[in-house]
Amino acid sequence: MEERKTLIITYLFYFLAGSCCLLIGSSLTQLVELYQMPISKVVLLGSFFAAGRVLSVNFTARLIEKAGPKIMLIGGSLAFLIFLLGIPVFQNYTLQTVFSFLGGVGLGIQDTCGPVLFAGISKANYATHMSMGQALFGIGNFATPFLISIMLKMHLPFYDAFWILAILPVGIIILASNMKVKNAEEVEEQIAPLHVKNMVLAAGMIAVIMIAYSSIFNCLCTYTTSYGELRGMSAADASILLTVFNVGGVVGSFLFAALLKKISEMKVLIGNLMISGILLFAALQTGNTMLLYVLFGLLGIFIAVLFGIIFTVATRVGYRRMTLAAGLTSTASGLSDIATPLVTGWIIEQTDLHAVYSYILILMGICCIASCFLKYNIKEKE
């Protein structure tokens, strides 16, 4: 019963993280009007959010080892709560940067605390729980823009959506206050390890995989709508193309949560990367709009789930200090998030948007090769 309670609370924490992750981007236009600031300045709040995640994640990973995942789960929920309340209430830009940074800290805690909580619940179903957590994170991505659109259609202030979302961290804090969980050391003894022949090579390959994958996923989420319009779609139809991709991502996370009980993470990682490359290449070649929708939906199914799988592999390889392994993996992802807009912006300036999708295919190839090297270096414990 206690394990089920912990599982539900952790799932809610992933949903909350997904909701907060898109808070600024989903309300960018409205925030510009609310703060009476240029969009170029308001959009930087997203950069402070990303910085909060990157700069805090290794520190919070060490805190989890000392204070335990329960305290950090409550701390992460509190950081999200301050972020949700602070954004609409205070209109001082300096305070907004602090609130955004705190939101990023909450996401960093989710990156490092989530794997510890899932591993403590079940050794056999660790990968499955991680995949389900990714699915809830994806559903959370839909929650914020959905709630904001409802508020706007009802002619209510858009930030009423933030008040509604703020109920979630309050509930998590209350529920988690008497939650009983294993500490990091107990979890590390329970987690099924992945033994490697060369730890330095394994760590390097995991870093390459996460950096490449994060860039792939960011590019697909950022440029798919623009790509659809470049292909001749209306703005509305191009937006649907991105929605289909995101829905596919949620469906895929649920689907692979079941499949990971029978198939190893490394096989899913390599197989999905290969299939994703084929799907994207086919999408770039087709001139049929309906087929493009189908291909991007399938692409979402196979590619979105890999974030949780890479984390699962990383923490199983670094099982002796899984919080540190999760922290370093999250750092690699965060640095990729920061670098990707700079790299792709330069690519578009030098060529055009089509080149970004060639860049994605190259990254898929790099990611797949690195995964093969990693698989060769890993030996499953008998």
C-alpha cells in the first residue's frame, strides 16, 4: 500500500514538472501584455528556467544522498509552487528571473529524485515506472496550454490556469509529508545494475547519447510547426502536425512501459533510434500531407520515450551513486537544451530550415552509433 502511494505521488510530481516546463512558452504572448515588456526580454525567463535546472542538478543530487528523496520531493514541489504563484503575482522582472530559476531547480530535482523513488518502489519494474513517468510528464506538457486556452475562451485571466495548477504541488507536499521511502543507499542496493567493461567509455557514450538525443527532441518540438508551414500547410494544420507528434510521444511512453517488462532498455534504445531515423527520412521525402501526419505521429511514439530510457540506463550503469549519475545525465541534457537553439539558429542563417532536419538525421546516426558502443560495453548481470 505504501509503495502504491509513493508511486502515485511520484507520477504526480512528473506531471507537475511537465506542466511547469511549458509554463512560460505557453503564455508568452499573455506575459508580454501583463508585464508590458518586449517579447525578447520575457522569453529570457525560459533561459533562467533552463539555467536553474543545469546549475542546481548536481547539487540537488548530493542533497538527495544526504537528506533523502522524500525531503527533496517536497522541496521540488515547493520550488514549483513558488514558480507558479510568483509568475502572475509579481511583475518585477528581477523577481521573475528568480522565480523562473526556482522552477528550473524543481525540474532538476525531478530529474534526480524521480529515478531514486521509482527504483525504491520496484527493482523489476524500474524501467516501466520511468517510462510511465515520462508519459505523465508528456501529459503535463499538454495541461498548461490546454488550461490557458480554456481560461482565454471563458474570458478569464490567463493566469487563473496557474492558480489551478498550484493545487497540485500543495497536494503533493501534503501527501508526501507522511510518505515512507527508502533512502538513496537502500535504493542503490536494490537497483538491478548494468555492469560495464570500461566505466569511462560508458559514461562518455551516455553523455553523447543524451546530448544528441536532447538536441533531436528539442529540434522536433521547436521546428515542426515551422516545417509544416514551409511544406505549404496553413498555420493551424502545421500546429496539428506538432500536436500529432506530441500525442504520439505520450502514446509511445505508455506502450513501451508495457514492452520494457519483456525487452531490455538497450534494445529499445537502439531499435527506436533506427526506426525513428527511417520515419523521419520518409517524412522528409513524402509529398502526401496525410502520410506526413501519420509519419510524425509514429515518430513521436518511437522517439519521445527514449529520454526516460536513457536515464534508466545511466542510473543502472552508475548504480553505486545513482543520484550522481542522474544529475550528470540531466546536466548533459540541460547543456544540450542551451546549445541547440544557438547551433540550429546558425544552421538556418547559413542555409535554411530544411538543413535542420538533415542535422537531426545526423544526430540520430551519432546517437545510434554511441548506443551500439554502449551496448557492446555493457554486460547484463546474470
